Amino acid sequence: MAFKDQIKIKENVPLAPLTTLRVGGEARFFCVAASPDEVAMASESARSRGLDVFLLGGGSNILIADAGFSGMVVQISLKGVKREGNLVHVQAGENWDGLVAFCVRNGLAGIECLSGIPGSVGGTPIQNVGAYGQDVSETIFSVRCLDRRSGLTVDLSSSECGFAYRTSIFNSSMRDRYVVLSVTFSLRPGGAPKIVYKDLIEHFYDREPNLTETRDAVIAIRRSKSMVIDPGGPNSQSVGSFFKNPIVDHAVFDKLSVNFESVPHFPAAGNCVKIPAAWLIENAGFHKGYARGNAGISTKHSLSIVNRGGATAAEIIGLKNEITEAVESRFAITLVPEPIFVGFNK
């Protein structure tokens, strides 16, 4: 199969080494796109030949099927960071934590609590990445995309992105329409860090930290929970949090509270309640370090499913199903996975 000469297409490329979970088969076709034009050419080449396309960033939030992906995988590798006052324009292929470090060094507040999260910048608006009381949507000014329907480049404002808890138009209503090319962040020069999350409040007590101290604390706390990718660590091969924290209405929470004491919860939008998925998992009978073949639960955090070494995607899915079925049976709450499943039957 001949593709356009301007882009180099490889065949039968192993995908597992390109993911943090280190699981999955091969891409039938694979290319690296280092410019918007190359993204457009790869997308058009695949479309014209009837191939499905998967856009690969940092590989930190995906599970690849054992059979791999039969279409074309396009690895987004656009690079560049440009600051204009409080605005920072960042290409989609830039490393996310590298951007956070850059902003902290330059006294730009707004994403410091998102330190230590693996992956690329282009992936952050798709799932509205968040942690430690801060969501990336709080500082996203606009997102530049390739519209795969028209072939044109468009700039979407923050409001047009439809951000909600771990959601945007990019992974819901407009899934597969847009390719994120770059993201512009509106940050606060000289601003104070956001200290609202329980772990951070307890870490600093009544002291007011600076951005650097906040970043260091977030990374230390994440590392204590094996939520930082430390190569060689026993819990390092994961996607981080495997499940979203479920958001339920008050009627569901009130019923739960009658049957179970001291259910941890937090207020959520729409007069709803957010319940920690980790609490549900642990109280459904799964302990840290629980194993199912080569797949398991992290020894440090019950919300993280890990590849214990040589795990298959089938083993990861088996453990995921075991957990979700147990939580559903005990609490009548359905856990929703965070990672994107690639190459599985729809």
C-alpha cells in the first residue's frame, strides 16, 4: 500500500513500548507527525484508504488490545513553547510535566498541582486532566485543532471545548473529529499556588508555600502513592488512576449512607456528590497489591491497575471487569475507566 511520499509510514510497529502500561500488540501502519501539515497528510492518507486512525501522544492513558490496531497510528510530535505575557502557547507533542516545570520556574501559577502527570500536552484538554484540586480547563484559553471533517485548522475557545469532569467534546460529542495541534494557557504571573486538596493542606499546615514548594510536594505525594512513573518500580507500569471518581445525585448518596457508615464524599457540579473510586474498590474487597495473574492493583494506591510484568491486555481487562462487577454488586454504582481502549471490538 503506497502512501504519500511526504510522510514516512512504517508497518507492524509494536505499540506496548510506547505506552506507560507496556501492554498491547502492533500498529498495522504507523507514522510520526512533527508538523500540522504532516498530521493532515497522515489523516487524509488513512481516510482515503478506509483506515481507522488512532492519535498517539505520550501513551500514558491508553490500553492497547493484544491484537494491536489494524489501522494507522499517528504519533503526534509537534514541539515548541512560546510565552506572550500571561499566555503560553504549547505544541501538542511537548511533555506535560516539562511544561509544568517551565511555568513554575517562570512564576506562572495555574497548573502547579498537575505536576508529575505523565503524557503530552495535547492529551490534557481531551480528558480535562486534573489532580490535587486543579483541572487543566481552569487555565486553558484556547485549543488549536485540525478539523478532520473540513481539513481546516480551527481555534476553539475554552467554552467551546465543553469541559466537565474528565470530559470534553474531544472525548464525547465530537470524538474523532478534531486533532489537537496546540494548546494556549492563560496563567497568573506571580500568582499563588492553589492549596485546596486535603493532602496539600496537611502537608503545609498553615504555611503559604510558593510554586516550587507546591510542585515538589505534589510530586512527593504522588510518588508515595506510586503515581509517578519511576522506571523499574514495582508499580511503574500503569496508566495512573484507572477509574474516574463517580459522581452521583444526592438520592443515590443518601441511600448509600444508610447502608454504609462514613462514606467519603465531595461536592460536585449540579448539586451532585463525588465519591472516591478508591474507597469503593477497597470496600468491595480489593486490597492494595491484589493480583490476578500478571495484572494487579498497585501496592500503594487501590485506584491504579498495574502490569506486574508480562501482563496481557486480556488480563488487564479481566481485572477491570472483576473490580467493576464487585463495586456494582455491592454499591449499585458503575465505575467508568479513565484510559482509552485501543483496538478492541466496539
